[in-house]
Amino acid sequence: MSDVLQDLVSQLDLETIETNLFRGVTPNTGQPRVFGGQVIAQALAAAARTVEARPCHSLHGYFLRPGDPTLPIIYNVDRIRDGKSFTTRRVVAIQKGQAIFNMSASFQVIEQGLSHQASMPDVPGPEDCVGDQEMFSGSSVDEWPAEMQRMMAMRPIEIRRVEPYSFVNPVKRPPFQHVWFRARGPVGDDPVLHQCLLAYASDMGILSTSTLPHGKSFMKGLMTASLDHAMWFHRPINMEEWILFAQDSPAAAGARGFNRGTLFTQAGELIASVAQEGLMRELANS
């Protein structure tokens, strides 16, 4: 397991400080706010700590305030319901006495039932795609500011982009993109950890999909931030293998962009779906 992946796994191993109360920490990457995917993943890890033998099948969260990366995050889990088939939890992430994120998550006993799925997009495989050391600029990572280069070097998720795109010099293009990703090394057999890692990765760039038709990016003319995030887990997950994240944006309005994503194994199995709305506020003189 790479050092950066081991760091993320350690961050998801929350400290229990009291019944239903857990503490998480943030890596020192020099960023001004906590990455939203980290908060989602830690909130899911906290909820899962209070549930036995039932995998999460869906989660719905709202980002309320920016997280301070220099402070720990307290996760308060409310055991809403324990039913025969479904378990419901509400999680509030707290810093400085204020909620920065809240999430509802539902867990279900494993059952067999009717099954169908959408088809996987016909795109090149990960071995034929642009690696994550080049993906952001589309040509050279040297175009990025030094702090961004440090952040990229510390990413625990390996990414390969089907359609190269420059966040430094964006051009207008249709609102869809396809990204392959996987963990940077072995993860182990804990299914909860694989779900948490997928939740973490699902927030890596999905908001950018709604910026594509406008020729702008978070580095060029826009203030962006995740507002909410929802996930549905359809089938078991293996983050050690390549996963295709097919994303599209049906609409943007009111300084908000709406984005959807479907996640497939290389064999074409649909394992999860994602939806997110994010702030896309144009900057003056951009």
C-alpha cells in the first residue's frame, strides 16, 4: 500500500470518543479547506461503526460550511431507526461547535431480487488513457501552481482521464466526461472500507462536468464548491481494480451546476450511481 493510500485508510479509521461520537483528522496538504470527499467518507465510516452486517445502499449529504483542515472533525451519529431489513443513520460533522456537513445513510440486509442495469459506455480502457500526472493540464503538470502540484503528488486515488482536459486553459466542450480510477495499492477485504474509498473518490472532479460547456474551471473564472452529494451502492465494490466514472451534467442554472455519475467495473458491471449539485459562481473580470 502506498504511503498516501495508507494515510487515507488511517483517516477513515476514526477514533471513538464516546458512544455515537467519533473523531477524524485531515492530512496536511496545504489546502485552505477540507476536501469534501474526505468528509463524506469519514461520515460514512462513522455511520457504519454503529451498524452490524448491513452494507450501506444509499447516502445523501449537504455541505454546510467549509471544513478547517487544521482542526479535527467530530462526527455525531444519530441512530434514527433499526428495522428488520433497513437501518437509518443521521451523521453531523462538527467543527468549532458548528455543523459543517450532515448526511443521512441507509443500510440494508443483503437480499436477492430483480436485477437490471444500464450499459457501460464504449470508451478506451485505462491503459490507453492519460495518467493523473498529466490530466489536469492536458499537457504539462508544470502549468499548475506549486501548491496544486503538491496536492496531486499526495493523491491516494490513481486517475486516468479518457478525454484530456486543461483546467488551466479550458475550452468549451459538451458536458460529459469519463474517468478511470482505482486505489494506489492493496486495500484489503473490508467491504466498508471499499465503500468509503469509493465515496471519497466520487467527489474528485464531478463538479467540473457542469463547467465544461462554458469554457471555465475552478482555476479559470469560477468559484466552485460542492453543495450536496448523493450516492447509491448497487453491487459490491473493489477499489483495487479500475472503475469507470461516467459523468454528465443535464443542467446548470442559478449559479449552480447539476452533475450525475455512474460507476462501472472494467467488466461492465454497474456498481454505484452519484448525483451532486455544486456552486458555479462567475468571478468578476473573468
